[in-house]
Amino acid sequence: MNSVRTWWLMMLPGLLLMLLLFILPMFILVRYSFYQHIPGQFMQPAWVLDAYTNFLTNAHYRSILIGSLWLGIKVVFFCILLGYPVAYLLVRKNFPFRQLASSLVVIPLLTSPVVTAFGWVVIVADSGLLNQILLGLGLVDSPLRLMFNETGVMIALIQSSLPFMILSVRAALGGLDRSLEEAAGSLGASPYHTFLRVTLPLSLPGVFAGSLLVFISTISAFVTPILLGGGRIQTLASLIYSETLVTLNWPIAAAASIIMLVLTIILLWGYGRLMESKFLGGGGRA
């Protein structure tokens, strides 16, 4: 009995912090999403679905939602394309300065998104480092337009999200039983077929985990689209910001926040189901 009481006393500070800093604000956010927005009067308490119906039926809001999801899919694709080979090299190949390369992978995670975004502004601006090099070498006749468009935003988001993919795939490859690959080779499989039929399928949990982290971080990105997109590339996070502080439409901002949260929960649930499936070797139901 005393041990149970001690356990609850130890858990109490953390539970109170969770209640005050997460659960209570979340309830307030949900409540605000049912308020009624009246132009010029801020908002009025009500229990209406106006914010949700307006968000889902308004072409502007819907385009931002679809655009954010599509941006996340594209960033995930390029992170897989670039991150998997890097993770494979870090795990399977011995080369000079491999430990240094492993340390460099995590640097974007230790850098403020604001600093990273401003760094990309210096690099990809019309008079930035990249265009100066290309113009100096005569490779282009005019500066590449990488600011205030989706291309520049994608480049910065890929760079900042790539560590999630590399670390996830690296963990999956590092935990892979090498004897399975050796067995495939002893049965006559070429290295190419061994990779496609053994290594790649067994490393898919890492790919899915990395994709989930990259996608969530992309659709919730705020600083990078604002600085590199110049307000022309909007995500759900930038929409929530503008509706909260610019147009003062708090019910729409709250509804957009809840929709983003629901999307995240659905993704986490789907990932959990994939991990339990026989396809990923979880031993659960398919």
C-alpha cells in the first residue's frame, strides 16, 4: 500500500504539469473551435460547427490543407531517396571519418530552425552564395529563383528533416540480423536480389518511422515557409498563426489546430497498425 502511495506521489508533479500545460489548453482549444466568429466582435461563446464547415468547404483553407499534405509527401519522398543511401553507408561501409559523418547528421537537430532558415536565405537568395558560384562559373546566365517559391522551401525542409530519416533507417539497419543476408547469399542470391528481398523489406520499419517524423515536421513547419516562402507558401502552421494574430479568427485557428492534431493521431495509429502487421514482422494481426 505504501509503495502504491509513493508511486502516486512521485507521479503527481508530472501529472499536474501534463494537466496544466497540455490537457487543459487542449480542452480550451477544442472549446474555442466551437465558438462563433463575428467580424468586429472577436468571437462569441456558442456550440456550432461553423469553424469546421468553413475550413473544410472554403476553397482557400482547403487548398492550404491539401498543399501542406502534398508538400509533406514530396519532402518524405526526397528524404527517403537521399537518407536511405546515407544510412546504409554509415551502417555497412567502413570509410575514413565515418564517426565524423555520423556526428554531422545530427547537427540540423541541434540548430534552431530560425538559424537554419536564415542560413538558407544567405545561400539561395538571388545574390546568395549559390547563385554567385553558379554565375561565376558561367553555369547559369541569371540567378536561380529559389526564394519565395516552393522549391526553396522544400530544399530547406528536406535538409532539416533528413536526420529523422537517416537516424530511423540507420537504427533499423543496425538491428538487422546479418545472418539472414548471408543465408540468402549462400542460396545463390546476388547482392542486388539480397538487398531487394531481404535487407530492404526488413528495414521498412525504419523507413516508415522516418517518413512519419518527416511528414509531421513538414506539415507543422512554420519558420521555414515564412522566411523562405515570403508568405507565398502557406502551411497549416502559418495559417493558424495568421488566423490567430492577423485576422483574429480564433475559431478557425482552433479548428485548424484540431484538424492537424487529428491528422497526426491518424498517422500514429496507422503506423502502429503497420508495426503490428505480419508484413513488418510484428507478429500481430495483418
